[in-house]
Amino acid sequence: MVNTGSLKFLTQPAVGAALLTAVHLILPSASLAQGQSVSPNSQTVPATRAQVFPNSQPVSPQIQQPDTRYLLGGGDLIRVNVFEVPEYTGEYQIPPGGAINLPLIGSVSVQGFTTEQAADIITEKYRKFLKRPQISINLLSPRPINILVAGEVTRPGSYTLSLAGGAGNNPGVQYPTVLAALTTAQGVTLAADVTQVQLKRKTGNSTEQLVTLNLKQLIETGNTAQDITLRDGDVIVVPTATSFNVAEARNLFAANFAASQTAPRTVAVIGEVYRPGSYLVSAGSTDAQNGGAAGSGLPNLTRAIQLAGGITSQADIRNIKLRRPTRTGKEQTVDINLWQLLQTGDINQDIIVQDGDTIVIPTATEISPAEATQLATTTLSPSRIQVGVVGEVKQPGAVQLQPNSSLNQALLAAGGFNDARASKGSVELIRLNANGSVTKRNVKVDFKQGINEETNPILRNNDVVVVNRSGIARTGDGLNILAGPLGIILNLGRLFGL
């Protein structure tokens, strides 16, 4: 039972406050009684949210907001108001040096100060002449801001961005944002890491503030907090990605702050294609001869391969490599599997190319006839190849074949063997190699065999098949040559009665 006298004592305001303080001081000692050891020189560490609320969900980190105060500089138009002294009030265009010339006090530098800070400086100077000076400054027209954009953008460099609206008398001024700066620099490249874009800003105390922006969140969730408004002197750095994700690259290509989707880009295609070299790849321009439709499509890998004449029958489309230069002077290497594109429809493998890319199509170490036949019907291969079939065939000359056609198909396209004269056991295959050399070999012919390297090899563009004469045809031709002069002599004898 509580003593009523003690109850009245506890209800006194001063006593209650003192008691709460005493309880607060006793609580740490209670924790010591529970077995916690504390060093004599230790400092009290504030409890974390997880310690206080062990079952609570973690709070999403908020972006560090940069200093948004406007700092005066050359080009600003300001109004200096001197309260109750209208003759000292006036408008001033701040010169490049940042100092304005005011009545009585002369030159005063306002460069790098906020309007409030500049007003305080001017107030102190007027105290020598006025008893209680009251100064205010209004920003009437802000200057265009100068920024620097560096790293993985199409055109790094310094830019001057104009402000929309007004200020002071027209306070609806709108400052350009990070996205506007990236667009002015003609967009980020496909080698960029847009999750680590850095904004560097000088503050009023001559220190630099660094803010990291994740523009990927802007693409995926519309988080406009990442699109910070800029100030004069800001530096934006877009770093190079340390790894490459083909799916994210396609999303980045579609973003409005990426490099132009329609700008032509020069790409080199080397290796197992029919026309290795450098090509100008543009969106909406396809080599219709290679199965594309003019006026449609993206500047992607398959478009570049089509421009290079398509893949040869020796191409390894599972291990294509794309080498991409970066602003750091190094290269990104991207592994591409176009067989996965053909089999599963993985459109991300058909990577968007950019200016300076090199596409390397390696030579396959092993060729599957079934796969070769399937590849011949895709847009990766040219629509037709040309092979010469000469000698003892019914229709000698150049024949047009589907890519990855075999020797037997070429012979049949030329009408087949000239039965009375052809040597049907074997033919000669003459090939001009990519290095400029010429190879020639005899191939046994067997129309019953499928595609194989020994008797029915896959042909390449500009191969020549030579069908020789049979032994009987060669003997007959020799006799005809000998009989030619003898026949002339006999005819002359009959003519002159010999």
C-alpha cells in the first residue's frame, strides 16, 4: 500500500523530473548486472534500428541530396535593395570577376555566395555609413550554367545549358537536369555503367560534394529522384561498366538518355563471313539481297553480318566475340551465342552494335551437316552463293546455290554429268582461300552419300568444280585430231583424180 505522503511527494513536478533522471542513470547499471562488460574508456554507441526494432524491415537507402543552394556568379542579374535608402537600391549584372560596384562602399565580391550570404557581406560594409542597414538581394535572371560531361558518353566535353523560365520577379525558373546534360552530350554509350553515375558539385566553402546516381532505377521504376537538377560548375562522370549484360544493354539502348538509335555506326566484321571488312550499320537499312527488309530493324549484330555477306559454312556462331572500345582506352569483350538465338529466340544475343565495334566470327572446329543445312535457311547466311561448274557437264558455267549446298547439288544444278564424255569417278575442287591462296583436290563422287568432307563436301562461294573427260573421250578426241589432216589429204586426192 502506497503512503499518501509519499504519493504527494512524487507528484511534485520538480521531484518527478529528478526521479526520471535518476532512473535513466540507473538503467545502464542494470545492463551490467545482466553480464555485459564495458571498458572503462569505452564510449556509448547509439543503438541501431535493428537492435531497437529487431523484427522491423530495413529502410531503403535514400539518395544523398546535393547542395541545391544557388551560388552567385558572373552573368547573374541581381537587385540589391537597401531598405529606406532607395537611391542606393539598384540592379547589377555581375561581371565575370564576381564583384559589383555599390554606392558609398565601392567594389564588393559576391562570387560563390548565396543571395543571403552576399546580403550579409554588403550589410557589414554599409554599417560604416548607415546606422541600421537592412539589405536584401533578389536574383532577377540567373546565368546559363556551365557543366562538364565525361566518361561513357558520345561526345564528352564542356557544355553551356540554358535555364527555362525566370527567377526573382519571375520565380518559375527551371534548371536543367542530369538527363538533359547527358542528352546534350548525345547520350551514354552502350559500354556505360548507369548505376554508378557520379555528380561532382562545388559547395560554398570551396569543398566538393560527390553524389552517386543510379539511372537504372529511373528506367525500371521511374525514380525521378535520380534526375537531379544541375548547378553551374557541376561535373557528371559516366563510368565504364566492368561487366556486360546483354539484356540490360538492350534496355539502355531504348532509354531516352542513350546514344541516338538512328545514327550510323561503323563496325568491323572479320572471320568467317563472305565479305570481311568495315561497314556502316544503320537502323532501318538492311541488305535486302540477304533476306532483310529495307526500312526496318535495329543496328544489331545480325544486320552487320548480313552487310558482310553472311556467314560461311565454316562459321562457329556459338562463340562469336564482340570487341568494344571504351573511354578508358581498354576494350570490353562480349561473348555471343547466335545458336541460342536461333533455337530459343533469345533476342538479347542479337546485341545492338555501336561505333567502333569489332565482330569476330571464329572458324568451327567441327561441322554438323544437319546444323549446316539449318543455318543455310536463316538470315545469317547469304540468300545465294555462286559456284562454277565446268568441263564435262550438260550445262557448264556459273550456278546459283543456296548457302551450305554440297558438291552433288552443284553437279545436279549444272545438269549432271555428260554421260558420253565425263569422268564420273572423281572431280577437281578448286578453292580460293581467304588468305589469297588456292587449293586444289580430287573428290570422289558418290550421289548416294549425304554431306561429308570426303565425297560430298559443302561448297563455298566462288568454288570451282572441274569435271574431267573420261579415258574413252580423251582417246576419241586424240584420234579426231590425227584424223583431221588425213581426211583433208584424201579429199584433195579425190578432187584431183589422184
